[in-house]
Amino acid sequence: MALTTGTAIALALSAAASAAQYQNSVNTARKQDNAATQAIRNQSAIQQQADADVNNEVQKLAQSNAADDRANRLNQYMATLQRGRQQANAGLGGEFGSDAFRTDSAAAQQAVADKAATTAGLMSRIDAGALQRQGENTSYGNLATDLGLIQRQAAGQAYVDRLRQAAIRRNPYVDLAAGIAGGAAGGIGGAYDAAALDTSAVNAGMAANSANLTRNYDARIAAQMRGIYGG
């Protein structure tokens, strides 16, 4: 059965409306997927930053030892002893006295210096562990502060990403155009169907009139023939 012109136009408009709505849905879904993917990438980048900070701290901890702290503290003690050497050796030097006195004085000075160096070494060894732990605690505190900032950054980025995803909507103009096209399809189809019905009625009337005329014509011919030939 062949399609009427009205039906063909209505079908074309309906197909265009459906295609527009489908494409609008596809575009909206694609934008939402892209936004969700970007949100995951943003969080992944922030997580990588946090992981890098933690790994750096772990490496620092693995390499941490008290040697540097001990050396620094020993240098501080020795510098202090150097500044007080003159006072510590007061009365032990000079060119006076006998050779035995000067010899004993030099030995006493060396003994004082050795004792001070030994004491400084012991004190630096004792202090080194505490200084190492203090440095590690400071580093831990800095890491905790950095991770807190990263956590707030992640929360802020997640909020922005949610707003961006929530702002993605279907294109209202495409849906409006599709709705108009769909309505036009229905209107045109109905109009052409009504026109087709009216045409059918006219054709039926014309056929009936033609049949009546034919019957009347045949009746007149038959009457004339009976008049001529009788009967």
C-alpha cells in the first residue's frame, strides 16, 4: 500500500524529531561521562601528590641516623670549649717556674683538653638520639600539615567537579525543536488524512452521479426504442 504525501511528510518529521532527541541524549551522556572522567583524574593527581610526599618522608626516615646530629652537637661543644680554653688554662701556662713545673703545666693543659674533648664526645653522643627524634617529629608534623592541605584541596576539587557535573543538562533548544517537529508531524498527518477522506467522499459522489446519469440515459433510449418499434 503506497504512502500518501501527508503520511510521508509526517513520518519524516517524526524521524527527525526522534533523531534530534536521541542525539541530544547522546551528547548529554558524553558530557557527563567526560566530566566524571575528569573528576577521577583530578582526584588521582591529588592522590599522587600525597603519595609522593609520604614516599619522600619514608625515604628520609630510612636514611635517618644520629651521625649528623652527633657531629653537629660535637662541633658546638668544641666551639664552646675553644672559647673557654683561656679561662680553663689560667695559671697553667707561662715561662716562669722550673722546667718540671712547665712540663707538668703542659701535661695538665693537655689533660684538661683531653677530658673536655672526651666529655664533649659523650655529651654529643647522648644528645644525638634526642636531636634525631626531634628532627623526625618535626618532619612528621610538616608531613601531617601537608597532607591536611592536600585533603582540603581534594575536597574542594571534588565539590567543584560535582557542581560541574550537576550543571550538565540536555540542550533545551534541541528538545524544543524536536517537540515542534513532532507536533507538526501529527498536524500534517491529520490534515492530509482529512483531505484524503474528503477527496474519497467527492469521488464517491461523482461515481454515484455518473451511475445515475448512465441509468437515466439507458432508460430514455429504451423508451424511444419501444415507441419506434412498438411493444
